[in-house]
Amino acid sequence: MNDPIAILKRDHREAAAMLKTLADSKPNATRRKTTEKLVAALRQHMEIEEKLVYPLVAEKIGHDEEHEAETEHNLARDGLEKMTELVDEGGFGAAVAMVTAGIKHHVKEEETELFPKLKAKLERDQLCRAWRRRRRGKALTRDRGSSPLGQAHIRAPMGARTCLVGPGR
């Protein structure tokens, strides 16, 4: 899969599945491990959106939309921090419910408003090229040589899915 928006949408589904697992969990090592995995994955996902997608949102759609999305990310970070603090305590379920509600709201806005508007303004190849230009100098995971053509890739937040951004892409 090399459609950047599809990659981000898939990440949303994976985060929702982890949150569901956590909502039904009991305090134990599995809960701690899943919480750590979720927090790390969402931090990377948010970093990619903030550094690569939201500047395009500001440029092509509007600064208000970018600001709202970043505010929602800050709220998610606060909630994830609280989940981490409460992972073995009472109140963890409430923290998970709050994070889940906030992320559900955020994902709905991205997938029904921001992403369609952005896709209408940019072709997929344009989006990949814009990502390539914007990621120069950014601290994002980069991998060379994982494809037969040796293109540079942006490693997607929650897995090895990539956006081909090499020459001719």
C-alpha cells in the first residue's frame, strides 16, 4: 500500500482495535505491553501527521483546520499520559474511554473532512512528492532498499507500510 491517506486510515483502525483491547483488559503485563505499543504507535502517527500532513492541510485547506487537528493531538497526548500513569490502577478504564472518545472524534473529522478535502486538492503522487519535500530535515524513520527498486520510503506509523517517494514517484 503506498497511498499515504490509506496508510493513515489503516493506522486509525489499528489504534481503535488496541483501544478496544485495552478497554476490556485487566491489570497485567499484557495491558502494560499493549498500552506501551499504543502510546508509541500513536506518538509516531501524530508526528507524521503533524510534520507531513498538517502543513499541507494549512496550505491547501486552512489554518483553522490544522490548528484544531493539532489541538486534538495535544488532548490525545494528555490522555495517553494519563493511561500510562493508571495502567495498573483504578481509573484506567475511564482514561481509555476518554482517549477512545477523543480519537474517535478526531478520526471522524480527518476521514470525513480533512482527508477528502486534501485528496481533492492533491493527487496521490503529488501527496507523496509533498511528503518527500517536507520530510527533508525532519526526524522521521526512513528506510532505503526495502523495495526492489531501492526507492526511499517513509515508514508508516504502525507498521512497515510505505509511501514510495523515490525518483519518478
